[in-house]
Amino acid sequence: MSNPKPSRYEDAGVSIDAGQQTVDLIKKAVQRTHGPNVLAGVGAFGGLFALDDLGPHPALVASTDGVGTKVALAAQRGRYRSIGHDLVNHCVNDILCAGADVKPLFFLDYVASGRLEPAHVAATVTGLAEACEAVGCALLGGETAEMPGVYQPGAFDLVGTIVGLVDHTRRYPFTSLSAGDVLLALPSSGPHTNGYSLIRKLVENVSLDEEIEGVGKLGEVVLEPHRCYLADLRKLATADVLVHSLAHITGGGLVDNLPRALPDGLSARIDTSSWTVPPLFRFLQQQGDIDTEEMFRVFNMGVGMIAVIPADACDAALVALSDSWLIGEVVEGDTLQWT
Amino acid sequence: MSNPKPSRYEDAGVSIDAGQQTVDLIKKAVQRTHGPNVLAGVGAFGGLFALDDLGPHPALVASTDGVGTKVALAAQRGRYRSIGHDLVNHCVNDILCAGADVKPLFFLDYVASGRLEPAHVAATVTGLAEACEAVGCALLGGETAEMPGVYQPGAFDLVGTIVGLVDHTRRYPFTSLSAGDVLLALPSSGPHTNGYSLIRKLVENVSLDEEIEGVGKLGEVVLEPHRCYLADLRKLATADVLVHSLAHITGGGLVDNLPRALPDGLSARIDTSSWTVPPLFRFLQQQGDIDTEEMFRVFNMGVGMIAVIPADACDAALVALSDSWLIGEVVEGDTLQWT
């Protein structure tokens, strides 16, 4: 009888007879993310992370997220490792928006399916660990759950929680944020982790193996992992660009997410001519005959993150981040303006 | 079109047209869990929790968990509020095992389904918030995800992450733990959150409305929420009982979990005559003709938590916790012994 209980990584291979190789693969990948702060990880009832170098006004910033139904496409295409990158990067981007110099501390994951395939779990966790390692974040714990009757055959879900450290006197939006600040757009790598229920409908009559002109191989393009913006923000800091606020453009698009980064009484004017919407979004729009307004509500349309910066820092920012562009500016009022 | 994106609490009602009443209900319940440490909660990209009173050797203890396929029974019986208690209590118990005086700080949740029912989400989150409030833990954030094609019709999953504070020089097991220490058993309230895939098979030909002699109404008994042991542990501390280690008896039962609480070279002798296995477990065993060894591997068999304490503290402990009992003692060796 298979173990009916959510099992730890170290059990996952055993309970479902995966063999020691899979377990070792996961363990090594996870342990590579463990610095000296990790006092207990795999096998403990709870992961233990020592707090030090806390600075003067320490606060924890935490976020739980999934990757939406991108998991369903990932399962269909066997892209387990890359969906691990998606989840970590999504979570990292979310906590970056809390304030200046957010430092990711640790991450915990949950992988569930009706029937766990050890190789898929191993690939997923390896991807999570790689993405954690890239941002100096410990993969502190996780749970795998076999849930017959809950998940569709072959389907799985993947949930992550990230905890980071921030100086709470440097929370976004800064009080120095004002009308006239400019909006620096950082490109997305694709739809990231939003709009996938719609994407799946739109492409259901197209082969994911198809090479779409100007778009690329559909299955590859739609599963491109969520880009992580931590390195970009560190480049801005190195270039002495003081970020006043950050908006992670997730579900709800620019319309819903940009206002979350701005104080009451201030809004933004977006220059829609400042960038070319990537071909995949245009292809998706045509597939469903969706109006542009709806597209901007569901998808990031090529904009993954917006940094609000002082106007006089714009040149330095554009040099520091060569793929960024000026997408608009902060204006008085409560209504998002489009030009 | 419904929002294809995992949405925040504040959006959940809106995107799926739940009406303001449901949203308000959730908000109030969540906000009741927020003390002065919570700097940003609902609506933020990430929840923000100020760290203070950290003590000399602060560490964070964190755990992610689900409630197994108890969610499927809960959905079948409409017990959304009580499954919220299950999840929080399970997570709290897990981090209690990290060391002495663990203080739960905050909790984040993830609720996903093929089609979100606002009333079910509201009830679930209300249950989570009630259980968080009971242990002084902030419900700092959460995510609701509508995942068509991933979940079975009517099914949902519920995942939680808890973060607590602990002095890492007071980690369990204490170095003072030694052979001759005694094992104090704290009763479970039922199967807690383990063994439910098996339970569901065992009861599939029995009406959950049936009143089983000596057991009670089956649907009620199997969905009894996971008991939280924080208050019990505080009572032990008040009675000056120094706990040397703690084992939360989850999946794998006593067999797998007790050794996790003991250092290498020490094991335990369990006195199986020290307690009467609750009637529900006997009923389940008979339903499936399962051998006793297997029962002890899958279920807690009435033992929810085991505290390892000095032998001379036994009397005080039994007085402080009137429903606890002496279940065995720590012995030399690596093999669990049963008498």
C-alpha cells in the first residue's frame, strides 16, 4: 500500500519506490541552497533558519503563490524543472515589491498530485532548488502529497512560500515618490505565470509542437519561465538609482498591479507606443479575437516589472538595464491614463 | 470571463461575483489575527511582519503542509470551516517540535479548486483565521487559485505555511535527553490529518450519516479537527516541566515520528497497554481487515503528540495535563521496542 500521507522529500522516493538515485539528486540540489543559517532542513518537523545581520528595523516579508494552470501545460510537456523556476521567480518578484534591498531568506514548497511520479517530483524540486540557489535563498522545506480523488489524472499542483528580510522603514512606496517620477519597464520573458487558463483555451486547437512564424515553437514560448528581477534591481542599486516603488505585473496586468505600487492620490500615464507587444501576445489575441483592453487585464503584455524612479535617474537606469525602457510617468489623480 | 489568475482575498469575491458580504466576512476574520507586528497584509504583494522581542539566539522555524485527502471528505460534507482549523493546528504542532517556547508568528494559506465557490473559500479562511487567532498567530497572506483542468470537479486543496520564532540554543532534542526519560502521550482528537486516503476507501460503503455504536456519527468523528497542543505545552511550562523533545505523530505514526524526536543511539520502549486505542481506529481496522502493525504505521492510534520529559517530572506533568498518560520511556539503542 502506498503511504497515504504527505511525505517529506526523503520519503518521497521510498514510499513510491523511486530508488535512491532520485532521492540523492533532490537532496544534493536542496543542500546546495543551504548556507550556515540553515540549522535544520530535510527530515525535520520544521525547517530552522538562524536570524543574523538583521539591521536596525527588521521585518519579514512573506508570500505564498502557485503558478496557476501553467502547471497543466508543464505537465503536458514534461517541463517539471522549468516550472520550479517559474514558482520561485514569481515569489521572489512578489517580495521584492515590499521595499528596498529585500533579501530572500528561505522558500518552502508543496507538490501534490493524484499519483506522485518520483522523477517528476525530483525534476520539479531540482528546478526549485536551482532557482533558489540563483538568488541566495535556502530551500528550507517542502511537502509532497499524494491526493487520489482530488487531482485530475496526470495533473499536479505546485505551491511555494517565500520569506525575505526587509528594513520596514524602507518600505515601498517611498514617501519621496511624487508626480513626475518616471516608470521604468523591465521586459517579461513571456506570460510568466498568468493567464494560463485562457492560454490553454486559445491554443487547444493548435499543436504545441507547431513553429509559429515570428513567435517560435509554441510549446517552448508559452512555457518560458517567469523572469526573476532580483539581479536587475541590484544593478539599479549599483548604478545609484533609488527605486521609489516596484510593481510586479501579474494577474490583472498593468491595470490592476501598477496602482498597488502607488500611494493614494497618484496614478500613472502609460505610453503604449513605448514598446512593441511581443508576438506571442498578438498571436494569442488573434486566436481568440480578444479585445486589447481584455488582453491588458489578463496578460503582462511584455512588461514584467515596473520600477518607479526619480526622473533624473532615468538615464542611469536605462544604461544599467539595457533592455529596460521608459514606459510612462507618475501623475496626480486616481485613474490610470493611456497615451 | 472569470479571472484566470490566482487572486488575493480581496479579489476573490469580486472576480467570482461573491458579493461584498463574503469579502467583508473574510477581511474581518483575517484582521482579527493582526497585531501591531503586521505592517501589511491583505492586498500587498507580500505580507509584512515586524520582528521584535527576538531574544538572544533567534531562529525562524517554518513548515509547509496540507491536510491530505481529508480535504475530499471535508468537501463532501461541507466542512470548510473545520478543515481550516485542521490545517493551522497541524502546522502549529509541527513547529512546536523545533524547540522550547516556539512562538508562532504568522501563517499563509493557499486554497485552490477547479471552480472556486466564494462561500466555501470564505468558510475555509474563517476557520484558518479562528485557529490562527487562538494561538496568537497572524494570518498574513493567502492565495486563492481557480485551476480548471487540474482539480477534480468539487475537489479543492488547502496548503498552509507557518513561520515561528525559536531560540536556536534551545532546539530539540535537548542534550540533557537521556535513557530513563519518560514519554508523555497527549491524546489525539481523531486521525487528525493522516491516513485519509485509506479512511476514504474503508468507509466508501458506509454512510457517513451512520451512527456507529461506540464510535459516534461517522461523518463527524472522521472530520474532528486536528488538535493543537500549544496550550498543553504552555501548561507543562507553567508546571515547571522541562520538555526535552517533542514528536508530532503524523503520517507514519509512532513508528516513523517518535525516532525523529530522539538523538542517534537512543530509542523508546512503548507500553501498548498504557492506553485504549479509540473506537474509531478499531472500527476502521475491522472495516479493512488491516493488521495492527499497519494500523500503527498509518494512524496515530489515539496519540497526537509525545513529550519526552525527565522521569522526576512525570507526576507534575500528569497533574498539569489531566488527559495525558505515561506511554513509555527512552532506552539505549536504535530500535523502537513495544511491550
